[in-house]
Amino acid sequence: MENFKMVAKTFFGFEEILVKELQQLGAQDVEIGTRAVSFKGDKGFMYKANLSLRTALKILKPIYQFRAFNDQSLYKGIQGIDWSKYLNASQTFVIDTTIHSDNFKHSQFVSQKAKDAIVDQFREKFGQRPSIDKDFPDLRINIHIDRDQCTVSLDTSGASLHHRGYRSATNIAPINEVLAAGMLLLSGWDGSSDFLDPMCGSGTILAEAAMIACNIPANINRKEFAFEKWNDWDNDLFDQIIDSLMKRTKEFHYKIIGYDKAPSAVNKAKDNIVNANLEDYVTISQANFFDTQKETVGPLHMVFNPPYGERLDIDLERFYRELGDTLKNNYPNTNAWFITANLEALKFVGLRPSRKIKLFNGSLEARLVKYEMYEGSKRTKFNPRD
């Protein structure tokens, strides 16, 4: 099978982790971009990347590039592709467009013009045309215009890859699965200690932490990928890829624990963990983090998404002060990481973060912060007496 270029899209701040993921999977010619990483691989690798990558939102397969200055050159460029290689007249398609160009103002206009070019080509050749289906298309086409450079790609993934397939129940302010996985990887989580999410909500960080610890492919529970509707879909190859990935899973010998103070969140989180077939690795119980203390021996790795003022009604100053006090007094020998979009609130924690990483939680600029809680005081760690 021949290699071809692909582009994996991701969130701001995750590009370097995505490069590492791709290299570990065996991608070739990996190149970092902004919110994207390009690479080469064959059809089997395209299947493997969609199944495995934790920090990719989508994987595109570019098929044509041309210069587009106006709607005529756009139409002509799209007609330069032989669409019968990818689609027949009885099938359906949809076009997603992103533009960074002075030549085109509206993505909807570009999608419409490209659609006209495709259906006109089918009418001229076959006397009939494929139709549009925005929800369940046979082919999802991606158009990206950067100034006058137009790239046409096939979307290999379909729905965003954060739709892992295990989360049926969401509660207030759920965290995106790709964001959760990226935070975990940035935090250095690799399954070599106990883990705690003290405000686990619907259990997303717990599920992603368990899959990383056991090297379970991120999208193993997903119902479908766009490439399954393509003309060259190879079911046997796909099954082989799944088998080889599942052979690389590993045992996990520590605890993954989740707390939430809301009984409804605890129940939903438990359901999602069962959906993901991870109940052997994850324990969830109802508890207010501020009333807890460290229950495990040895180092503890903590990653969480505390509620934030834009989405939930809380007294921010008091909340962050209690958070800092709980970490300081009750959680020795712990690396605690959390994300917050409220940069002002961090000053109430009363501890100095050892790392601050800029990310986005949805459209909100956020920071992933790390607090290192030592066994005893920091001074004792570095200046042992006796």
C-alpha cells in the first residue's frame, strides 16, 4: 500500500504531544503546524491513527491543492478533481469549510460554490447527481482556504474524534475528551503511580487516564469512522489493526480514584466507566474533596477540572482558597494539576505553581497549572537533618 499525506487537527498547546504520539505509532515525515500536525502513512496507518491518537480531533487526507482568488477560480479548481473516484451519484456528501482569506468572506458561500461544482460535474457525466446529507453523509469533504491557497481534503474521521463512544451521560460543564487526554499527557501521566480526580464530574478524565495507563486505543469504543463508507474500505485490514493494537495493551497495578460531591455526577461517571469497559481499573465515590485526605501510600498523580465561574455558580475566592488548603494540608507527596479559565482565581490558591501551560477550554483561554506537594515541607526535602 502506498503512503500519502495526512493532517491531524488538534487543540492549541497539544501540537508537540501529537507529534510524539504519531512518532510512537510509526508515522513518517511528521511536521508540526499550528493546531495541526502533518504526516505520511498508508491506509492501514490511517485506520490506526484514527483508532489510537488521543490528542487528534480529526484526521484529514488532502487530495488536491490549487489557488483560488474568486468564486470562478474556486469553482474551476473543485471541478479539476474527478469526484467519481470518491463518490457515486446515488451517494451523499457534505462540505466543511474554513477560511483565512480576504478573497472569501463566508465559509457557507465557499461550501455552496464547491457543492455546485461537484453536482454539475456529476450531471454532465452521468445525468444525475449525489445529494447533500449534513448528518450522515457517505463522504465528508473539507475545504481550507489560506489567503489564495485552497486545500481540498477528505475527512477520514467523520464526527470529531473527541466522540470516543463511552460517554452517554453528561452533567454540567463536561470536559472535552481530547482536552482531558492532552492535559493528562502534558502532566506526564503514564500509569506509574496512583491517580486521583477529586472533582470527576462525568468521569472523562478518569476514563482517559485509565486508557493511557493500560495503553488502550483512545477510540476503541467509537461506533464509526468516516472511512468506513469509502469505496476502498477494507474491513479485514481494519480488524487486523484493532487486533494488533489490543495486543499492545498492558496491565495496570495502581489505583485510579474519582470523587465528586454530587450523587448524580457519581452515578453518571460510573455509567460512563462501565460503557468504556474500564470498571476494573477505576473506583468512584461520593465525597467533597475539601473533606478528604490522601488515602494512598507513595506518590499520587492528580489531574482535575475544577468548576469555574463562567459555567457554575460558586464563590471563587473561597473555593480556590479551600482547594489550596486541602492540597497543602491533606495531600503530601502529590503532583496536582488542574485547568482553570479564571486566571485571577489562581492567586487565592495560596501556593506557587511550578508549571503554567496556556491552553483553551472551549473558547476560554485557560491555564493548566501544576502544584507539587512534598512529603513534609519543601525545606526538609532538600535539607535533610540528622
